[in-house]
Amino acid sequence: MKILHIIFSFSTGGTETMLVDIMNEQSITNKVDLLIVNNVVNEALLRTINKEVNINFLNRKPENRNPIPIFQFNYKVFKINPTVIHFHNHNAINLLKYKTKAVTCLTIHDVNVSVINLFKYKKLFSISNAVLDDILRRSGISSILVYNGIRCEQIPTNSNLLDFDKFKIIQISRLDHEKKGQHVLMEAISILVNHKGLNNLQLDLIGEGSSLSYLENLAKELNIEKYVNFLGMKTRKFIYKNLKDYQLLVQPSFFEGFGLTVVEGMAAKIPVLVSDIDGPMEIIDNGRYGFYFKSGDVKECSEKIHDIIDGYNTKEIKRKISEAHGYVKENFNIKKTAQNYIDNYES
């Protein structure tokens, strides 16, 4: 099978990271190409792609209306002659100007994605039931559920819950507080530090984005500068190596199609706390494998963190951590993800 994955830009988001793992796994038994349309490429992430994957660059400037890149796009696709064209942006199929016998597929990576182009694809994949239900509700179009996956064996686990001096909290995502909700978590930390007297806290934020200045100023306003560290962009190797050294992972997003970092935290055997939105709640099975608070509720977020700290060595937390680790290994395995795509390409 000849599989061509197409994506507009190749930066450092969850979609691109997941795509690398899928391609690397698929390339073991299939011929795999990647076509990157725009000239937005993260070189470090690019280097994590297996050599078996053939990478094609169009180097178009984003939003470029010049027709020449469209001709180049179609020529590259024609020369590759794939049996499957797997898109990762809903409107990318509009670049395809000739009739192809290839199976055209789209993975929908988030909720609230525009539905206007979905009917143009032969097959649609959703990364969670949350995304699947969102698409069905807004368009009436059915899609196939294929969960994202990780390589659990690459993530060291926390073997001693009580081995820490500071209670270290980690949040990993693009710095976009209007979607990812970092300000909610920071305000919750402010309550714990300034009103509850918990001075042994540390919050590390991993990621880059347009909200950096806003969040840095917010830390000053909340008087929690010495408790909050902005670590910038880190490689997945760094994140996997260090996750086990944290006592809690928090994902305070306002909307999220899935939440891969939540899965990674569970794989590292650390507790996870998420906002009660569909994607992350699906991952923790509505509280069985993690903790949750009402989305946007700073007070409840702080209370849940406080409760987790107070009960850190209890049987409940130990049970959640152990069961969550097994649940991730069973349900969110990258080999299973890649094979699910292969099976559905052919069906």
C-alpha cells in the first residue's frame, strides 16, 4: 500500500507529533510519503521521522494565492501515485484538482472544525468520541473512531509517590490561554499559595505561543512568579524523561478533541487533573482514571489540587494511577492506532 500523508504546516502541535508516530509505524510495512504544503517546518520534529518515510516539500508561503504551488502540489501527488491520500487539514483536499482513484481520507483532530469540506472525502476519522459526536451533530456525517496513541514503553514511570521536596505540577500545551486555559491553573495556584499557605508548590509550563507575555504578566500580578516556570518548547524525549518527576499533570483546556498529554501523564504513573470537557473526560473515563474540575472554575481547580495533595498517598490515588497506566497501554497504543488506520483504508 502506498500512503501519502498531506499536511499544511509541520510545526510542533499535537497533530504533527501524532502524525510522526503514525508514519513511522506505517512505514514498517507500507510505502509512506509525507507532503508538507507550507514553508512552516520544525526541523527538530522533522528529524524524528524515520528514513523510510519519503518527505516532500512544497514550500508555499501560508495564504499564498499564487496558482503555481497548486500545480506543483498536483504534480507531486500524481508522481507519487498513492493508493491512499490521508489529509490532516479539512480544507487541504481543495488543492487536489484532478480525479484520483486513491482513497481520500481526513483525520479530524479537534472539535469545532469546519464541516464544509467533509463531504469531499471518501473516509473520515475522528480521534475521539467527542470529535465523532461533534461532527455528527453539526453535519450529520458519520466518521470512524481511531484513538491517538503513544509508545508507553518510552515513558519511564513514577515508582515512589512520596519521593519529592516540592509538589511539582506540569502543564504541556501551546501557550494559548483562550483555548488551553493556562490562566485558570495559574489563578488556582495563586489561591493555594497566597490564601492556603501552600508554599512548596511548583508549576512548570511547557510550550510556546502567543499567550506567553500575557501569562508572564499574570504571574507577576498574582504574585506567584517564583512558583511558575515557563520552560518553553521541549522535545518529546525531554518530556518523556522528566514526566515521572512531577506529582501532577493538569490540563485546564476550554475545548479539546482529545488530550495526548493527559495520556502521557497516565503512562508515567502520575495523577492527572483535567477540565470536564468531552475529550479529556473520555480519556479518564469520567473520573475513573483521573480527576476533574468544572471547566473555567478557578476555585474548584484549586480545591481539587488541594484534595490531591492532601490525599496523595491514599489507596484511591494509588488505584487510579495503577489502573490508568494499564488502561493507556491497552487503549492508546501507537501500534494499534497505526493498524486501525491501515485496516480502515482497506475496508
